[in-house]
Amino acid sequence: MNIERGRTKHKLCHMVMGIAATLFYIVPSFAKDGAAVYETVCRVCHGTGVMGAPKYGDKPGWKNRISKGVATLEKNAIIEGFEGEKGLMPAKGGRSSLSDEEVKAAVAYMIDAVK
Ligand code: HEC
């Protein structure tokens, strides 16, 4: 009896995990990807403000940039990079293997933090 119950629980557990795993892949995890890209690529500069990079979470530092429009920021972060008054933002943060979508997600992630 007890063994049987244990098995049922075990099966149920697998089912729940299966569903969770499926959801994880189906649901577009935009914010999550953005966070991951930020952590692995962008944080090096944007975490501490290296070379004049606007810091993550620094509202005044991002205000004027956001007023240019998100599309402009995405373009500057993706295509040719951006050379501003403070320094150089390399295209895709220097990681050319990133897809445009990944860079956009990271831009969104940083903008979300200063809204
Ligand atoms: C090697 C350092 C470095 C890395 C890595 C880096 N950035 Fe930057 N980023 C900068 C600097 C410096 C600036 C500011 C340039 C200026 O305004 O003078 C900047 C500016 C920006 C801006 C504002 C552009 C604008 O038009 O004002 C965005 C958006 C941005 N970075 C996104 C990203 C994203 C997304 C990543 C990761 C994929 C990333 N950056 C990785 C250095 C970096």
C-alpha cells in the first residue's frame, strides 16, 4: 500500500516537472533572456559604469538616452555600436555571436530597471 502510494507520488512528480519544463520552453521568456545576456555580456561595463557606460539602475544616467527612443537605443547597441561623449559602446557589447533579439532583450532589461 505504502509502496504503491510512493510510486503514484513519484509519477505525479515527474508529470509536474514535465509540464514545468514544457512551459519554460514555450512561454517567451523575454525578460529572462535579457537578464541573462545582461549578466554575461553587458554587466562588465554597465554594472559599474566602465568607460562612461550608463550604469544599470542609474535613472539620471539613462534619462536622456531613453528620450531618444528605444528603437534608437537598440540600433546603437546592435548595429554599429555607439560613440558618445563619454566613451564607446561596442556593437552588441563586443559579443557578435549575440542575435539582434538577444541584444534588444538586454536593452529592454536595462531600461526596465530605470523606469
Ligand atoms: C566594453 C564596454 C561595454 C559593454 C560590454 C556594453 N556596453 Fe553599452 N555602452 C558602453 C558605453 C561606454 C556607453 C556610453 C557611450 C557614450 O554615451 O559615450 C554605452 C551605451 C549603451 C547604450 C546607450 C546608447 C545610446 O544611444 O545612448 C545602450 C542601449 C547600451 N550601451 C546597451 C548595451 C547592451 C545591451 C550591452 C550588452 C549586450 C552593452 N551595452 C554592453 C559600454 C559597453
